[in-house]
Amino acid sequence: MITHYIIQSVLVGLMAVLAAVFNWDWFFTANNTRFIVENVGRVRARLFYAVIGLFMIATGVFFFLTLQEVI
């Protein structure tokens, strides 16, 4: 069950990074991201989501490797 959350965090992080790299219009005009885009601009929002995505991927990989020792 915990592996599901780890994989989910990696996939969501990957989606955020891909959206930032390819500048997906549907991603940055969504209701959840519009607040950040309007306040800091599209370029900084892309950087923000790239950093958040990389952090989520790193966290998912870290917990996956940590929990392999426990299980």
C-alpha cells in the first residue's frame, strides 16, 4: 500500500517537471496553478513547478529505497 503512494508521488512529480519543460498550456491555465502564474508570472511558475516536481521525485525515490530495507 505504501508503494502505491511512492509511485504516485514520482508520477505526479514527473508530470510537473514535464509540464514545466514543455510549457503545457492546459497545466498552467488550470484553476490550481492559476494563482501562482498570476502572482509570479509564467516563467517563474514553470521554474517553481520544475523544482517541486524534482523534489517530489527525489522524495518518492528516497522513501522507496528506505522502505525496501524495512519490508
